[in-house]
Amino acid sequence: MKHSCAAYETRGEKKYMKNMRRNGLTAAVLMLAMLCTGLAAQKKPAQNVSPRRHPNLAAAQRLCSQAFQKVSAAQQANEWDMEGHAAKAKELLDQANNELKQAAEAANKNAK
């Protein structure tokens, strides 16, 4: 039984194209999942220090929030391609925000 080379190329090409479509779809789904996870994990820091009791700490918290928003805008403008540095900056801004809240709580506790 003889097979022509054209028949093998056609079957091979069909299999190749099917695999390429599957790989492309898988990559698209993974990228969408990563984007959604990143967006959900990166929420704006809370502004929960009383400006009446601690005006300087509240102002620092407000500036952390503004910086967080600017980093988010930069990420979107650069299509999220910042090698993780912007995400790390946002984590540190959130950490600074939490420290400011703890500083306010400590000041409240130690108030005379």
C-alpha cells in the first residue's frame, strides 16, 4: 500500500495547526487568569487614619494612596510590562500604609 507524500504533509499540517490553536487558546486563558488575579490582589490602600486626631499620618496615608494610583496608571500605560517592579512598589506602599495605621493606633494608646 503506497501513500503519497502530499497526504502525510496534509495530515501533519492539520495536526500542527490544531496544536497551535490549542496552545494559543491555553496561553490566552492563562494570561487572562493572571491579569484577573493581579487586579484582585492589588487593591487601593485604605485611608483609615483619623485626619482630626493625626493630620500628618492621615496626610501620609493619602499620599500613599495617590502614589498607588499613579503606579497603577503607569502599569496600564506600559501594558503591565515592568518586570514586577511596579507590583513590588505597590506592595511596599500598602505595607507603608499599614505601618501608618499602626503608628496612629500606638499614638492613641500612648496618649496622655
